[in-house]
Amino acid sequence: MALSPLEIRNQEFSKSPMGYKRDEVKFFLAQVAESVAELHKEREHLSRRLETLTKRISELEAQSGAIGHALELAKKEGHELIARAEEEARHIRESADDEAQKVMARYSQQINETKQELYELTTIKDAYFRKLMRVLELQDKALKQFDEEYEARRIRASVETLSAGFRIEFPLSDEAVFSRSTHRRRRASLFPMD
């Protein structure tokens, strides 16, 4: 049975001929009453604290449930985001690979076309070079022929201008005259006779 501090203070004892001293009992009972009063206060404080903590635990449990639910939703959304990101990355890689293949094919075609153009230009250059060499050979031959004809005309003119006493009585061919000219060595080195 729980006693209140007031009941302890007001407790009366029957008296006996050889009983306790009343003041000492009253003093002791007052101390016990104070201790019980403090214990009651502490118990009430702890009860209120327990009630507050119980409410807080209920709130935290509710929040924990909400946080757990939010965490589950966040995990689910995170997995979905990762899956979407991976899918998008795969799509981007495929698009980049396709574009790279197209670029490589285009450059390969341009390289082949450039090689073909280079081959054609080399062929044209070689043809022009051969034509130029042929023109130079013909020019060289024409210059030799012109020089020989010029020398022969000059010698004939010189022979015709000679006086009658210095004329040669027998006819000389152009080749014989040319071979005896003063420029024979120089012409032989420039235009060797076949």
C-alpha cells in the first residue's frame, strides 16, 4: 500500500507505558515524509518525461517509417535513374559509333578520290613531260639543221665573193665545205655529225 507524505506526517501511534519518545518519532516521520515527497515528485517528473519521450518515440517511429518509405522511393528512383542513364549512355555510344563509321567511310571515299585524282594528274604530267621532251628534241634538231644551213649559206656567200683567182675550180659539196670551216671543232662538239 502506497503512503502519501501527508499520511506519514499525520500518522498517530498508540501510547504505551514504555513507548518511544514522541519528538524523535515525529522528527523521523517528517524525514521519511520528505523523502517520500521527493520520490513522488521525481516519479511524477519521470512519468511526464516518460510520456514526453513516448510521444517523441511515436513521432520518431512515424518519421522513421516516412524516412524508410522515402528511402525506399529514393532507392527505387536511383535505380531507375541509373538504368535510364545507362540506356542513354548506350544510345549515345551507338550514335557516336555510327557517326564515326559514317565519317570514316566519307574520309575513306575522299582519300580514294584524291588518290585517283593524283594518279590522273601524274599521268597527265608524264604525258606533258614526254610531249615537252619531244618538242625539245624537235627544236634541237631544227636548230642543228638551221645552223648547218646557215653555215652552208654563209660559206657559199663567202665563196661567191672570192675573186676569180681564188676560186676553186671543182665543185664542193656542202658537207665538204662545212667540214673544212674554221668552226668545225666547235660545231662538232655542239652538234656531232652522225
